[in-house]
Amino acid sequence: MERRRFFPSRPAQQVPGQRVELEVQLRADRTEPAPAVAPPAPGLVRATWIPTVLIGKWFEYPDGRAAVEVADGVWELTHPYDGLHLRTRWEGEPYLIDGIPAPVPSPAWRCSWMEVFGGQGLVFGSTLSAAAADWSLSWADPDPAGSPDATGAYLSAAGDAAIGAGSGLLVKTVFGSGGGGFNDLTAAAFVAGADAGRIQLKVTYGEW
């Protein structure tokens, strides 16, 4: 045990000609290190598809809106004038327009699955409020040559290409070989190391 003497700058008692010394015993107890501070968890961030064509047709032609609850809390939203998105499925807290769930993505209402015609246009995904995300991408039937390619894109066997860029996800689909069929893409997003959800895409190829 260590002993130290301390001399106060002011006298402890006002007695002329006397000085008071204070002796303090210091116990060499083990000092616990300060706990590591965990990084703040991200806010409500969920990956979603952004079906741009469906959104446009939904507002341009309200009579064609179709929303069906296909499972508990899962809605299938379609529009007959959308030539790209065959079907879209949404989950979460529905964004209602005229009492009908609408394809307006948000962290609380997201498109987690959709089916598109191959070769009809670009497909977009996002983590919305996050500035950046890490994407884990995989095709059910991938390019035999392996992915990613030199540009960072993950390729399907038919030649569809998916690439993550910041908080966004871009998929360029192809028509296929003319023999029909389909392929599935699974995209898992991570924001600041935290799981931000998984979205899936079914690409259907035409026959001719």
C-alpha cells in the first residue's frame, strides 16, 4: 500500500505557529478499462426496389390500380399499363392513396420482390435514406465466368448485370436467348455494417 503526504495550500486550522500535515493512504486497486463505445445504430433503413414505370402509371391512370393482399402484411401491386414490371410485392406499413396501398417506397413501406420482363428497361433499388450501402449480389443462375466482372457488375448466365453504387442498385436486364425461362437475383444490403434488408428480382425472358 502506498503512502503519500499532502500539504494543503491553506492551513486546515488557524492556530498560530502550527502546521497540519495530512497523510492519505492510496490503495492500489485494479483499474477497469473504460468500456468501448459502440457505434450508433443506423436509423430505420430498409432496402427497396423503386419501380419507376409502375409509379408513373399508378398516378397517370388511377383506374388501372390493383392492390391485393397475397399474404399477411404482403401486398401485390400491379398496373395493366406497366410494360416492365409484371408484379411487385410490398411489405410494411402501406402508404395509402384513396384508401389503396400505393407504390410509394419509404423505409416503412418497401418493395421487397418484383418480376420484370427482361430487356424492357433498367431496374432500380435503393436504401433510400442511407448515404451509402454495401450490396451482396447473387444470381440463381450466374455467369459461368464468375463475378464481379471488371466493372464491378454481377452477371447472370443470360447476361443481366447488377451493380451496387453507393446507396443505389442498378440492374440492366436482357431479352434472353428467345427460349423463355427466368432467373432470380437476390440483393442483400448493409448500412454501417447493419442488416438493411434483402430484396429479390425475378427476370422473365421472352420466347420467339
